[in-house]
Amino acid sequence: MSDKIKMQFKKNGSIRVTGTVDFVDADGNVTESKTDFSLCRCGASKEKPFCDGSHREAGFTTD
Ligand code: FES
């Protein structure tokens, strides 16, 4: 298994993260580890920082 994390910027949508990532709080403590998820970049998600599909209703577009 590769240690590399892949971040794919989806057209008109989220950033798809493939691999396992540690989430770290301001004190440096790992609060959660997550594998294969999507990050919101449109600002409309109700589950930030994760994508909940709201970008479609928001009409988010990328060039
Ligand atoms: S990119 Fe999907 S909800 Fe923001």
C-alpha cells in the first residue's frame, strides 16, 4: 500500500481525497483518522469540511 495521499479536484465539485489522513487539533492531537473522503470547496456543505453534495444545488462551477 502506498503512503501517498491523492487529492483530486473534481470538475464542478469537491476535492476527492484517496488514502488515510489523520485530523489533528490545534494542540497536535490526532482527533480522527479518515480514509477516502471528499472535502467541500464550494462553501455550501452543512458538514464542513466534508462535501455533502450541496455543491449541485448551489450551482458551484469550476473552470
Ligand atoms: S463541494 Fe460538495 S458540498 Fe461543497
